[in-house]
Amino acid sequence: MTQLTQSLASMRSAVTPLPSPVQLQQDFVLRPESVIQMIRQREAINAIVQGRDRRLLVVVGPCSLHDGDGAREYGQRLSRLVPDLSDRLLVVMRAYVEKPRTTLGWKGLVYDPHLDGSHDLMEGLMRSRQLMVDLVEMGLPLATEALSPMIADYLQDLVSWTAIGARTTESQLHREMASGLPSAVGFKNGTDGQFEVALQAMQASRAGHVFPSLSYCGRPEVRRTDGNPNVHLVLRGGRQGPNYFPEQVQSACAALRNEGLPAGVMIDCSHDNSLKDYRRQRGVIENVALQLAGGEQGILGVMIESYLREGKQPLACPLEYGVSITDGCLGWEDTEQQLQRLYQAMGSRV
């Protein structure tokens, strides 16, 4: 056996088969009425992105989902709160099952559902899809960050809003993927805080693309997309500091208009806008609320990281129930207060 053959054999021994996306979709399906509900929710989100609906899009929830019981409890609480806010806010729950890592770390429920480094991807896909089905069945539209184009095919039929992160906004693969997604897509500004790359990504994703991919049955194919008209800019701050202040919002909207793009931005209240301190999200939300109450039309939405209990915890045993294992989050009571503050601020716009 040659060295090359031995090397290929070694590679094959590390390969574990996965079901195709269509197989997993058939195993974990939505009720027909939930499919209709999700289509309507996507259309409502698209209307906000396009400026036809003046409500505020609010993407709120855990930084990442790691515990099905905690995520379901959060979803139940949120679903009870949403009806009282729906005339001014369109609330979408974060259902992030993939996590980008700067170096190393837990990569999300899809990749490591047992939280122990065993990387049981088969179990992770099944748990993630079942959990997302359960949340959609509660009446909630879901948001997620799309990292792997292959993982997206397993889950995107359950998603109503998608983020492309600061580190992947410049990626051609992610722009191609976004051009064919069924949901609205928010591109975050780069980690340097500048938004020119995100504008380029929006332009690229609004166009159709042709690229190699895998079919929903798992076979190689040529995928052709029509382009996604529901892309928008997410301001998340950067190394130079926050970028949610009025002059920065107005500058971003002017740049969007100059490029012929819809002049609306979403404010990420976490990450560099909060200086990576979850408690500072309150200050960001208050600033945004004052802008909204003052008549600012260029803010189409906000993102908030929150969970059942505030803060974060290291990935160690035993884990504290309802506490994030990735970025720090606002607790539930605080979340209710912040949503009410945004609701109050939107009274003059809707």
C-alpha cells in the first residue's frame, strides 16, 4: 500500500455518515398550520426590512442554545409576552445553534450537544432541529446565525431571520448562501467597526449566483439563486468602540442610500456596542429608545442577548440552569423591562 493510499484510508476511517437534509426534515416536521404561520412571519419581517411595516424588529434570546429545557422555558415565557407587544414590536427569538470562535471553544449545540468535546454531530443536528420545531410550534419566529452552508440546509426551513457575522460578512461562500436563503438576512459590520464590507455583502447577496453545492438529498449539484432582496445592515460596534449613536446611524443610512440600498439599520445591543459587558446592553437600549421616540426612522430593529438568568458561566459541571455558557445575557425580568421600554418608545412611530 502506497503512502498516499494509506493516507486516504486513514482519512476515510475518520468519516461518519450523516442523514441528508431532506431525511432530517422528514423526521422532524412542522404542523401545516405552523408552516403557514412561519410564512406570514417571514413576510412581516421582510415588510419591516423594506420599510412597509413601521414596527420595530426585535431579535432577542440566549447568546446560544445549549440546554433544551431552558430554551423551551424561555420560549414559553416569550410567547406569552409577545401578543401584548405585537402592535409595535415584532419579536423574534434567537435560536443560535452554531457559534463562531475566535480561536477555540464550544462551537454550538449542532457540533457538541453533550458539552463534553465528543462532537456528536448526528445527535446535535437532531436535537437542534427538534428544539427549533418545538419553538416554532409555540408561535415564535426564529433567528439564527448561518455559519456552515451545509448546516443551513438542515435548519433554514425553520428560520425567519438570519445573521451573517462580522467575521463571515466578507466571505463569498456566505454571500452566495445568503442570496438563496428564504429568510431576511442581516449582515454585521466588520470587527473594525466599519460597515463598507457589509454594504458590499448586501449588494452581492441581492444578486443571483451560481455555485456548487449539495442537494437536499445529499448529492453534488449546481445551485442557482435569484438573489435575496431582504438583506440589511447590522451595526454591532467594533475595535474602535460602539456605533449605535445618532450620528453613526444617520451616517450608515446615508451610505445605504448612496448605494441604492434600503436605508434602515439594526442595532446589535451586545458585542462591541456594549463593550462586551452584557449589563451595558441596557444603556444601548435606552439610547436607541430615545432615538426612536425622537422620530428616528432609520432604525428598523435591535438585537438583545437575554436568557432566564443573567450573566454567563464557564462550561463545567454542574451547570447552573438558565445561564448562558457563551456571551453574558440579561436576565428575564430585565428583558421584560427592556422590551417594555422599546414598546413605549415606538408609540410615536407606529
